[in-house]
Amino acid sequence: MTRSDEKSSPRMSVSSATAFVGVAFAFVVAMMGTTMPTPLYALYEVEFHFSVFVVTLVFAAYAVGVLAALLAFGRWSDSLGRRPMLLAAIAFGLISAVVFVTAGSLTALVIGRVLSGISAGIFVGTATVTLIELVPDRWRDRASAIATAANIGGLGLGPLVAGVLAEYLPQPLRLTFVVDMVLLAAAAVAVILAPETVRVDGGARPHMQRLSVPPEVRGTFVRASIGGFAGFAVLGLFTAVSPGFIGSVLGVDNHAVTGVVVFTVFAASATAQIALRAADPASAQRWGCALLLLGLMFLAASLLLTSLAVLVVAALLCGVGQGMTFANGMSTIGAELPPHRRAEVTSTFFVVLYIAISVPVIGAGAVATGWGLVTAGVVFAVVIAVLAAVAFVLLTIDLRKSRAAVS
């Protein structure tokens, strides 16, 4: 595979700016679809008579799909081309939406979430690279920020749009995914009109992504992974369990409010990643862990005080903290690696993060079944706060060692 020197093909006449905007739109739409079920979990609980613990298992199925796609398809776009893989991801998203529209059982929901996870796992890496390759020269210094905004912004818009649809329009368990299918169809058109950015060599064969962490970056990887684990565990909690908290503990049964709270976490994360991208990565990671720790304290307080306002503050703090730990953790790891090792180490990092987004949340669901949502939320907040504190201490020690070595 080689990088294409041309930004157009005989089949396409769109400008580079139009193609870039089209792929960014497709990125937003694809990620929206993966989080649209969030405000609907409370409705599914009633529809299928299952518990919060089962909700967390359904949510975890998404992470399984993402991990499978990252490992199996992570580098296929290098061999098959960007556009075919983007269209494949959209196809998985469309099939997932169809499954949700027709879902009549818990099994169908799990299948729908796995398919949604596969869609996200294929789309994230491929779309990010595609945007960087398509970006017009006048936007080149903002390409990474735009990709971040499309990714995290789409994840945040999903619950917001679905929450509004569920609260104010009929048949939310079906209408939400019909809207998703329409948007995905438009996204597919945008991808088809965009030029291919790589030239695929004849006989090129896709292969699975290898996972490894070279010895020279293991310390950096461990520190970044602990902070990243804490941040993604919080994202998982807000995405999977917050509808139960908001409805059962806070007594707010407005699905749009649930969507706004989850949107707040993702919006804060995206804003932090974009606004602070020029910050020193090591220091930013450390302060991200501190903000996560503070946000988790507010999260526990919101449950004990049954306060929606405090929960919103927790969402803001946790979102900013997660954005800082994730983006800067990636930066510190990448800075110490030769280019030919970045893909496998980055994939390993994402495996850790997607384990974080699912396993702790399943634990919270199990605790909620036995001791209630408030206890589950407080226990979760304490455990993840300890992880954030450990990461903060390790990062502080490393920063002091670096400064001592320089002086």
C-alpha cells in the first residue's frame, strides 16, 4: 500500500474541502449511533424486565465489539483502502440499527451492541487517518482537533439526540434507530463521494493487529494506562449506568435530561483535548488525574445528596479529566516510540481502555443488584478515585525525576 498522490478520481469531482467535511460528518454520525441507546436503557428495562446489572452487560457487549474490530480490522484500511473500510463500518452500524428497531429480546440487544462496537472499532482509526490525509492545506494545523471533535462530539451527540427523541416523540425504541439509519445512509453517500487517499498494491493482504509494549516505554505506558483506565471507566459509568442513577436515585424521569448529562461528559472531554493540546503532556496527564479525582468526589456526593446539579458538575470535571489523561497519555507514549511501533502499542493502549470502559461498569451493576444504586455508585467512585490517585502519584514521581535529571 502507498499513499495516493491524488485527491480526486474520475468518479468524483468534489473539492478537497467538501470531501474533508463529508468524512467528518460521517465520523460524527457513525459515533452518534454507538451511544444512542444510552437514554433508552431505562425503557428497555421496563420493556424486557431486566435489572441494572443486565444493562451493564448489554453495554459491555459494545466494548467487546470495539476490541474485536481493533484487533481484527485495525490495519485493514492500509491493505484494502480507507473508503471500503469506512463503508464497511457504516454497514455494521446500519445492521445494528435494524437489529435495534426489530429487537424483541435481550439477545437481540446484545447482538445490536456488538455490531455497533464493531462499527465504532473500524471507523475510529480509519476515519482519523482519512481526515488527516484529506485535510486541505489551510486547515492542516487543525486536522487532529477536528478529528477529535468529530469522534468525541459524535459520542456525546448520540445520547443528546436520542434523549430528545425519547422524551418528546412517539415510539422512541424504534424512531431513534430509524433516524440513525437515515443519518448513516447520508454518511455513506459522503464517504462514497470522497476520494480514496491510499493506492492499494495488487495482492496486498490484510492482517490482524499485533499487540506489544516495548521495554523502553513500559513505564510510560503503565502510568498512562492507569490514568486512562480511570478516565474510561468513568465514561463507561456515565454511558451505561447514569440513566439508572438519574431516574431511580435522583427521581428525574426526563430522558432528555439523561442525554444532556451524558453529552456534558463527552463535550467536556472533547473541549479539554482540543483546548489543551499544546500543554506539556506529562503535566497535563497529572492534572487530568487530579480533576478525575475531584469529579469522582462530586459524583459520590451527587448520589448521597440526590442532587442533579452536583451530578452535572461531576460530569464536567470527569469529562475534562478524562480528556486530559487520554489525549496526553497517547502523546507521551507516542513520543517515545519509533513510527513503525506506534500502531501496535496504540492498539494495546486501546485494549486497556476498552476493558476499562466495560469491566468496572459490570462490577458496578453487580453491586447495584445486591446493595442498590447509591452504594454501587459510591463504591465505584471510591475505587476509580484510588486508581486516579495512584496515577497522579506515579506521574508526579516521574516528573520530579525528569526535572532532577535535567538539572
